Amino acid sequence: MILLELFWSFFKIGLFTIGGGYASLPLIENEIVNANMWITVQEYTDIVTISQITPGPIAINSATFVGTKVAGLVGAIVATLGVTLPSVIIALILARIYYKYRNASLMQGVLAGLRPAVVALIGSAGASLMVMALFQTGGIQIAGFQINLIAIVMLIAAFVALRKYKVDSILVIFVCGVAAVVLSFVGVL
């Protein structure tokens, strides 16, 4: 039964994700953290972080991780198939339709209408991750809010390094990861 639930949950994620990996984050969070409670919010944040530094799409990495945690290797396979199958089916159907109607103004209008929805999904995912990282994991209490000052300092430093000094994003991710490990090791994080 759990394998069917895994497949169905990730099939829905794969079916309703429009716009790529970041757009899938709110759907993944809702299914695996809120609806089924297979992992905690902290584990979800860890999945997203690990998905950023490992090859492959976020949804597939998440499906593999959650599937493994819930039902072992078979669970990983079932969840991964569940999240990829809708994309394969939809891509085949849309490729056929697009090839036939690619010059139609209706097709161009549909594509233009999807863009704002994708931007909204990506923005929602980013805001949700930022709130989890800065205000719900460790830190100090200020005016009734738990604030992770170290995470805020790292966010500002990373932003300045990326925007002002044009530091390579991979280097910024690596440095922040090393800093988090060191701070965690010395007991600050």
C-alpha cells in the first residue's frame, strides 16, 4: 500500500509541476511534509540543499530520497518512476501538438499565459525556503520570532559576493557549505 501511495504522490507532483524544478518545490513540500508526513520540514530543507549540489532534477532527487526513506530501494524506484512518468507522457503529447500547431497564434498565447504562473511558483518556493532557513532553524528569539542570525549573515554575504563581485555561484555554494560545516562542528550552528 505504501508503494502505491508513494507512486501516486510523486505522480501528482510530476503531473502538476509546470516550469521545472523550483516550481515543483511547493508541491513536493505539500505532499511529502504536510499531507503524508513522510519527512520533517528540516529534512525537506536538507533535500532541497542536497538536490542543489547533486546532479539531477530536484523532483527526481526528492523522490529518490523520500522513496528510500519510506520503503527502501523499491520505494526509491517507485517514487522516481511516479515523478518521471507524467513528464514523459506529457512531453510526447505536447511535442506532437506543438509540431503540428507551432505557428498558430493560440499556441503562442498559451505559452505566454503559462510564464507568469511559473514565475509565481518559483517565487513561492524561494520565499518558503528562505523563511525555513532564516526563521525556523536555530538562532535566537527576537520579538517572538526565532531568527538565525548566522544564516542571515551568510545570505547577505553570498548575495554581495554574487551580485557585486560576480563570484562564481558554485564557489559561493561551496564556501557557504564549508562555513556551515565548520560552524556546526564548533557548535555555533
